[in-house]
Amino acid sequence: MVQKIVSTKRALEIIDEFSRSKVVVVGDLMVDQFIWGKVSRISPEAPVPVVEVTSENFLLGGSANVLNNISSVGGKVHVTGIIGPDDMGRLLIRKFREMNIDTNGIIVEHDRPTTVKTRIIAHSQQVVRFDRENKQSVSLDSVEKMVEYVETIRDDLGAIVISDYSKGIISERLLKGVSEVVSGRDVVVCIDPKQNDFSLYQDFDVITPNHYEAGRALGMEITSEEDLIKNGETLLERFGFKAVLITRGEEGMSLFENGGSITHISAVAREVFDVTGAGDTVIGILALCMAAGATFKEAAVLANHAAGIVVGKVGTATVSQEELREML
């Protein structure tokens, strides 16, 4: 049995449906740049380490990493978001096309750069990170184009991921447009929040804050299981979600469902090397499982197993279907 919540047989049945399940990811597209090196001395100019660069790579980040996680386990995935007219934007387009992912939902805004997070890694430890970004709200024209794209593919959608990194993409106007497009359809909308005011996400299906984000949304600090339960139940009631999945790092996850059901799911990571992008894995696999016909509990358990795999890898990582099957 997998966490005594879903049988291994049922979990594998859900995975078998991945290739027939379609998800669209709406959100903040980014590039994760990793510069790898080693440190053997301190700079004579300032008390900082000198990193001798040995290699460099560019990975899909932000909502693009959510997409990458869904694709890596064999799901059908579409994407819509904003890039700049720059090399990093063109790199994203190229990577999407290499993955056979439709790029018609990608909009170029000429007055903003593609968001890039650069991490310097030495001896498997992050030394520093610097970001290039514009967090101003995107234009109304861009918002309308994103909503129109979702409308063109809505007929066989099973789930939508709203991947909010608070970079100016996710707005009330965009969410209202998405809601209207899927109104009356059997499409699960999954929210990965970054903004403290959860009223923006009111009445969507499921939201996946970590315990810090969940606490900030209600102006409270979660320091005990009693706090956690109060927080989860209040989020459900106040904002009209069908489910709230609070991720709790090494303590696993807690799923609160409309109707009073509370399910605590233990972490399964064998070793934790890097939590970068773990939230992207959770929301991506959760949404794909929902599109494949899973219940909230079943989807949460599989997402938890996927996250347990990626935190055992350094850098922005994904999980393959083979790894997920092996863990189960």
C-alpha cells in the first residue's frame, strides 16, 4: 500500500492514464541558470569566496518547471505565459519545441525581460543567487491573449495549473478569464500561490501553499498541529476551495477537503539535497493526477512521492515516470 491511502495497484492505474491526460500551465515562465564551480580561496578584494567556474547550464524554471515535471512523467501539457524579446526568451521557445510543446500560448512583451534566476553552486552548495526580472503587471492585451489560448484548447483539458510566482502575470483579470473559459466543464483548477491575499484565488478547486504561505494568508504563524488544522480549515471556509494541500517540508503534507476530511501524508524523501522546484513538482503531478481521474487524496499521495524524488537531486529537477513507478 502507498501511505495506506491508495493501493499500489490504483496508483499505477493513475500513472497509466498520464499519457491520455491534458493539463495547461498558466503562469510565470522563467529560466533557471546554474553556474557550477569550486572554491579554493577568498578574494583579496572583499571577504567573499572566489568561485572557479567549471560548467554552466540553463533549465526550465517557474511555471516552465511545472510544465517540465508534467512532461517528464508522460503527461500531455500546454503552456501560456510571457517572455521578453531576448536570448533567454528564445531559449525557452527552443526548449519547448524540442519537447514537442505547443508555443502558440507564449506571448512576447517587448518592454520586459524574460525572468532569469542565476544560482552559483560550489561543492553542491548555493553560494549566491541573483535575479533579472520585471514584476510590473503585464498588459491587458497579453492577459486577453493568454485567456484566448486557454479557450482554444479547453475541449479536452482535464486540469489547469495556475503557477503564481508573483512576477506580474497572475491577476484578478486573468483568473476571472480562465474561470469563465472553463465554467461548467469538468476541469480541475489547481493554484500554486505566492501572493498573500488568497481572495485572488477565491472559489478555485485546490490550492497548494507551503506552511509559511498558508500562515501569511491568514496572518498567523503555524507552530503546532493545532495551528495547522485551524489554518487549513479556515482557508477552506474563507476562500471556498474544494481542497487545501499544505506542504510542510520534511514533515510531509496535510490535505484538507471540503466536508471535513483531513489527511496527513508523511514525507518519503530518503535524502534531501535541494528543495529547489519541489513545489513545482507537487502542483504539476497533483494536477496531472486529477486530470487522470484521481481523487484529491490519491493525487496528493502521488505528488508527495514525486517531490520525495526531486529533493534528492541538486538543482531544478524533475521526476521520470520510471522513477515514480519504481518508488511506488
